[in-house]
Amino acid sequence: MPLFDLTGKHIAVTGASSGFGHHFAGVLAAAGASVSLGARRVERVEARAEEIRAAGGSAVGATLDVTSRESAEAFFAAAEADLGPVNVLINNAGIEAGAKTYMMIDEDDWDSVIDTNLKSAWLMSKLFTERVVANKLKSGNIINVSSITDTRTIKGQFPYAVSKGGLTRMTEVLALEAPRFGVRVNALAPGYILTDVSRILLESDMAPEFMKGIPLRRFGEFDDLDGPLLLLASDASSYMNGSVVVVDGGHICASL
């Protein structure tokens, strides 16, 4: 549909070597976007970019450590050199520390998760906004990939759930501050979908009982995120700012 067409947009995706980012890159390219894929595992993003180009899309892969300002700046510079100014940033990079409570993690666990999931979203957003201003773009668009664990969680998701709670609040504060630079900010909050992060739970003996708490009685598939992603990335959401789009089968509104 023309409303969701991304032709002419350059979209940068962090954490694009696997999981959501890997999938998002293909969806965005199929809708007409030029896509820059960033991750530490550069061989994977380069391979994914090659797949997209082979399918007729426009994509490049580049190394990116979202916890490093130098790496982030180099990523944006490389992306612009190949595909022109970035119009949309998707802060997707994220990790977890395993099934651990606050008493089980150590400082390295905490620092690693918070730096990757939360601090990096601020850093990438700041650098992106600086690029929007420097390139004199009329508008920019940031999409943070949060989670329903920003609202409801289970034991053993600390500090992952803490980072996602912070990311959702960051989305709201950025949405208040970023429009003066022509940038709008929203978040996509997936429910339980099988990824490297959720695999421990969704492939465990707890999975059948856990699924009963989801009103639609199933875990999500990657394809369930395609429509919401295209909504947020396209001009169809041009008056959306500070929104958190939840895609979880009704999980966060289930009975206690």
C-alpha cells in the first residue's frame, strides 16, 4: 500500500545480525527502503545485506558496537557514504544476562545489559539527531524496540526487564524533546516471540503453562511484527510520537 511505502527512505537497524533486526531488515527493504545493518558480528550483517541485494533490495552491512561512541559514529559515516543520509533509526540491539534474579547477577551482568539495551539507545539517538540537523533533513524518525517486560515481568529477568522499562520511558522523554529537531520517537514492544533472548523460557518445560496466560493462546511469530513495524517506519505514523505499540497477543492485559 502506498501509505506504508518506504521508497526513498534510508533506515539504519542496530543489532541486525540475528533475531528481530535480521528479520526487520528484509521487511523494510521489501517495502522499498535502503537499509544499513549494524552489529558486532559484521560477517553476518554483510551476508544478510547480500541476501537483500540478491532479492532486488538495497542494503549494506557494517560493523557496529552500540556501546562505543567511536564505533557508532563510524557506522553512521559508513552508512551515509553508501546510501545517503539516514532518515529512520531502529534501536534494536539488545542482550540479556540469562535467567537470573537481582541477587544472582554481578556488576558485569548489570553493566553489560544496561549499556547495550539502554545507554546505547540514547547514544545512537543523539548521534542520529545530530546527523538529521547536520544534513538539514526536514524530519527524522526513531523507533526503539522495547518489550512487554517494561510493564509486566517474571522472576529471573533482571536486569533485562529494568532496561526495557527504562527504554520505554526514554521513548516518552525523547518524544518530548526531539521534535524541536524535526525528529519523532516511538517504540515497538513485542511480547514473547522465539528469539535468542527468549529461547531459554519458550523452549523450557514452563512454556505450555506460560502460554495459557496469553489470551490468543500462542507465542508470537516474527511476521506478527511486520505490520506494526511498517506503520512506525513509514509516513503512515506521521502524527504518532511517544507511542508504545504493543504486539503481544493481549499478554499484558491478561488476568492475574
